[in-house]
Amino acid sequence: MTFGAPNHRPFTAEIFGDLPDALINELLTRSEDIRHLAGAAVDSRIAERDDLRERALRLGLISPVDDLWDMPEKSVAAVDGSVALLRLASFELAAAAALAVSGLGQDAEDADMPYDFDALVTDPIARATEIVYGLMFCMEYDVAQAVDSDLVMLDGAFSSGMVAISLALRSSSDLRDDLSQAFKRRWVESTMDAVPGLLSSDSVVAMPKRSSSNEFVTQSQLFSGKEVDTNGRSTASLILEAGEIAGPFILETHHFLLDPSDFYRTYTAELRDLYSEISVVYYKPKDWTHAFRIEIPPAIANDTKRFHETLEIIRRQTVNPAIIEPYPLYVADRFAKSLYKGVNALLDSVRSDVIADSFKPDVAADMMNSYRTDPSFEEPVP
């Protein structure tokens, strides 16, 4: 990659403005090496594409999707969540939110979609990150249950939420701060009952952007028993053509342990039974998209008509090469990831009042400061 002299400085100022010159030069000189390595990685995958596709067809792993161009329009929504955790000298401001976004083609009266939000001031606690994520997933599940649409797409895997919730339960078990109490109250009063219904729903699917699972390796002979260090979505994107699916496979779930285990023994067994019935398919709706990993409850997977209608809904919401995911998932993700900026602005709006009202403003100013000059560099939120 070459950067011409006339635009070199504007480019580096815009992209690398906070980096020292020596590191900028080092980065730019590595571009040629990275180009060769990236090209070799891509070419090696392309070289194996035809053989893998032929083998997948022979094994019956690839199927065409029914053409439902005349299907009436269906309502659709996506649900996503986000957290913000601002660590100050005297306290922490923890916020969690989840919201639903309607898909393209929805009537105006369907625009009011459910959402949830909470912000709590707590004493500094070491396990706040785990707990606020648990609260976020509780909100996501509660919002998803409240959506009245023909299809609801969760941004993430079905197992991700329960792994996070189980970790939050262990982290908050002996804590009495407001954040821990809010999470445990939400889990017991609403989300605990909502999860089994979502896992057995005929209108909810989960669509994670990233997954380490590779059912092509664990549940088929596509790679002839070889150890392959790639994920299933990458493999499906390589071998599928537009309008095809790979699978179904059995969902690979991560282990989770709800604490206390004796109290949750029956409930955990119920959830594991429900997870064992979840199917996974990889679907490539357009020639310019990746293959989507879709986790599907049995009420959809075992109903051929409903299954193909679900895929058609997803295809119709995938409309622009600039947005390589279904439209409502993209918008929900954009909205949710804006939470941090909003919470930081909220904190800025009250900082001056807190300092002014304090009987020792100089000390209050110190206590209201973040540990970082620029709080946008706080812990990254996936």
C-alpha cells in the first residue's frame, strides 16, 4: 500500500493522530508484509473452496432454500443490549440497556418497540463488569419476550446470555450494593421465567456475529477428521452460494453453572434439555453477504413452512451490501453501542452541580473525576 506525499499527512493525522511518529512509520512500513500475508491467507482458502463445496454437497450438508417470493410481509424485530461502566474516584456509575428495533416495511404503529434501561451509582466493586453484563442480558431477554412480531432476532448466541448470567450470579452472591441487588431482583422476578420460553419459542432466533463453534468439524466429515482451526461461519461463507443453507447441526453450548447449584438443579437441567434441542444452520441469503449463523428453536426448525418463512424474513431484511447483516440487527447494534456516550454525557451534566453543592468543592471535584483523562478509553464493551 502506498501513500502519496500530497495526502500522507492528512491521512496520518486523521487515522493515527494520537500515535507518535515513529510508531506511525512502523505501521506504514508493515503494510506490504501484511498485504502479502493477508493475500496468502485468502488465496489458501479460495484454493480449497471447490473441493470443500463438492464434499459438502456429497455429504448432504448443503440445501437450497424454498423460494417464497409471494409470502406476505411479516413483522420482524431485532434485540440488542449494551453496558456502560464509568469508574470514578469515589463511586462507579453502571448502566445497562436493551432495546428492540423494528425491521424494514413495518407500519408506523409498529414503530414503538419495547426497551429497558437502568443506571445505578454504586461503591467501587471489583466484579461490577460481570454483574452489569448479567443485568444487560436479563434486559435483553425481557425485551425479546415483550416484542410482538412474527420474528425476533437476538444479537448474539442463545448460550451467551446464560453464561454471563451464571457468572453474574456467582459474582453478586454475597454483595448487597444497588447494582447486585438490581441484577438479582431482575433475574428472579422476570428473566428466570422468560428464558425457557425464548428457547422453545416459535418466533425467536439467535444470530451471533462471532462464534468459535465449528459444527462442520465436530458433526460432519467435511474435513475428514482433520484438526481445523477455523469457525463454522467462515467455512459456510466460503462454500455456500446465495440461497443455500448448511445444516442443520446440533447446537454446541458452553457450560454454565447457576449458583447456588442445589437451588437451580432442576432449572439448570430444564435449560440444558432445551439447549440440546436447538438447531444451527448457516444461511447465505445474498451473494454479497457472509453466511449467517442462525440458532433455531425446535418449534421453528421442525416446522418446514415456518423454517423457510424465517429464512425468507431474514433474506428480505438483508438489503444493502454496505450493511452485511439484516437491517434491524444493524440498527439495534448501532443504537445499543451509543449507550456509553449517553451515560458519559449524563455524568457530565450532573458533575458541576455535585461539586457546587458540596461543602468541600475541591475534594468533590477530585472525587468526581474519572481515573482517565479521556473516559472514552474505559474498558471496551464487546
